[in-house]
Amino acid sequence: MIEERLRELGLALPAATAPVANYVPYVKHGAMLHISGQVSIDAHGQPITGRLGDELSVEEGAAAARRCALALVAQLGAADPGFARLERWMKLNVFVASAPGFTMQPQVANGASDLLVALFGDRGRHARSAVGVAMLPLGVAVEIDALVALR
Amino acid sequence: MIEERLRELGLALPAATAPVANYVPYVKHGAMLHISGQVSIDAHGQPITGRLGDELSVEEGAAAARRCALALVAQLGAADPGFARLERWMKLNVFVASAPGFTMQPQVANGASDLLVALFGDRGRHARSAVGVAMLPLGVAVEIDALVALR
Amino acid sequence: MIEERLRELGLALPAATAPVANYVPYVKHGAMLHISGQVSIDAHGQPITGRLGDELSVEEGAAAARRCALALVAQLGAADPGFARLERWMKLNVFVASAPGFTMQPQVANGASDLLVALFGDRGRHARSAVGVAMLPLGVAVEIDALVALR
């Protein structure tokens, strides 16, 4: 049970919030679920802001990526109650706000990847891209979107 | 009719141009249509250039994103004449050329999202990522690619 | 035969390496293969680093993109031995480390696109996005991920 694993890890799912705009948090089509980019928001609802390489350490970046992953899990839970139809996390696109010279985007992205495998085991193992971008919405440190296969 | 909605909005589709390179404007496979990144080009065929946060305002950025969306619609129309097989706009990836400190990528991206919903209604509601990047081809302000589900 | 075309082009596939992290080099699901972002590594296993627009020329960038494409081909070969089930290269996402003012991301990305068409002919023609990003893992010049349709 994912809910139990979350508790064991001392984690609570954030609310699966809907964007206040003409797009949606996820689109389900056949067996494919596309989840919109989730930005790093802490457990109190505050954005985790700053660039890696000057304002944030790799550890802080990985923790921010973990929060993005938790938000993705919350969206999956909204799209697929009880995670009953989850087949596989397919692909993550990880965008890391990066100062010039910062090259550890993979270590930051591992914060998200590790959480998905901790929660979902082999079904959590995904393909991934991780790149360093100039700026992200709200000034957040990390944004991640996902493609999930459902049964 | 999409053509009628375009006229009501005072819009004309740009030509669905093919890239002069070894890639194609879209790939259709089964029910999935992947459309290549469309850069912001104005109604006269000139690139809309500049970075958000120093050279362009949010409103100008949103207008540039709207032009990208119009180019995506033109490609869809080339792939699916009369939009007869359109099932759903699934996902947009929105790349916004951003100066340091610019964090309103979602507001820029709304220029594209709003147009798709104005034209296609609920079929236009999509998942989305919006990130701020360093530089885009031709120095444009916005580039957007799309995944569309067909019947 | 792809192996023969590679020899004719004087190219050897790099080893399809697995990431040392909780993600995987590719995920196959039904007829869809998502390949993780491949960074530019030269024939000796050294990262091709530097930004386009200050440290690297367009030609050097295109050569780096070609190495990314070769790594993608190696991953496809690992997922689909002998390339027997390849239907179509569907989509490339090309991320180019770009200094301010560098706008020739498409010319860099052509290094990858040209190789795929040289190797696979029409099956190598893909949809594409090419954007300029701040920084990439290991400081590489180019990172590319791919979606491939299998029979």
C-alpha cells in the first residue's frame, strides 16, 4: 500500500491542486497519463525557491525534487484513486534552476527518482532527462513533469 | 468549426511550414501526433525575439506564446485536415526565453493555453510544463511543442 | 543493416550504459520506447563539455549532438536487439548548453537528426524540439532524449 509506505517514510501527500489557468493537472488518454509540471512547494505550501549552484546546495535541491515527486504522486492519486491502475512510471522531465557552472542536475533529480522507487518499487523505475534551466515559475528550484502508464 | 472560430477571433492560420532539416514538423503514429517545437513568428513571418524579464513584457510574451499555439494548430490542420480526427490536446511543453529573475513563465504560457481552449473547448484542455530557458532558436521569445491524441 | 551503415560511416556504437541511480536508460511499454537523456560523451568516454556561443563552435556542437544520437542508437540496440522491431523515431528533445546570444540550437541539433536519417532513412525522420539551456549534467554541451515507436 502506497499510503502505508508514505507513512513509514514520514510523508504526507500534498493536495492535488488544479492550476488556475486553461490547462489541467493531468490528462488521461487510454492507458497514458500525462501529469503537468509540478513545482517545488514545501509541506507548508510555500515555494522552495532559489538556484542550484549559488543559493541552494545539492541536498536542498534533492529535497526540492522530492517535493515535486510527492506532488506528482498526489496527482496520480487523484487520477487513479488508490493507485489501483498504476502500471509503470514511464518518464520524468526534470528542470533544475541552475547558476552558471552548476552541473549536478542528476544528483538533484535523484531526490525525485529515489522517492518514486521507495514508494513504488520496480514500477517506480522510469526513464529520465535532467537539465539546468535559467528560471522557473515562482522562482522555484525544481519543476518536474511525468508520463505514467496505467493498466 | 475551428475555421469559423479562428475568423471570429480575427485570426488566420500561418502556413504549416516544413523544417529545412532532417526532421519533420510532426509524426503521426497510431492515435498519437507529436508536433515539433514551434517558435514565435508574427503574422508577417518575422520572428518575435527577445527575453522575458528584460526585453519583453508578460503581455508581449503571452502574445508570442499565442503565435506558437497558432503554428501548432496549423500543423495539426496539416496532419488532420478539417481537424476531423482530433480527440484531445494532451500536453504542451512551453519554453520561455527568460532573463535572470523572470518567474512568470505560466502567465506567458497562458497565451497558448487560452487560445487552444478558445478554439477547441474542452478538447483544448491539456497538461503543460512551462520553464524558463537561456536562449531559443533565432532568438525567439517562446517555443512550444505538443502531443495531440487523434481518433 | 544498421551495423553495416555504422561501419560505412566509420562509427562504432558506444556501450549502452546504465545510470548509477534509481532510473533506467529506457522504458519499453507496449509499442513505445522512452530513452533517457543521453549526454555528449566522446569516443574515449570523456564528456564533451562547454557552452555553445562561447566555448564551442556550431560544428563542435553538432558533433556533440551526433554523439548523443549515437548513444540513443546504442540504447535502442540494447532495448531492441538488431533493431528488428524499430518502427519509427518519433521525437527528440534536444537541450543545448547556450551562452547568452547563441541562437543556432537547430544547427547543433542537426548533428543528431542527420545521423538518425543517415542510419535509418525515413524511419529516422522525427519530430523535434531544440532549446538552449543554462547548464547540463557534467557540464556537457548537449543532452538529447528520445521517443521511439516499435512494432
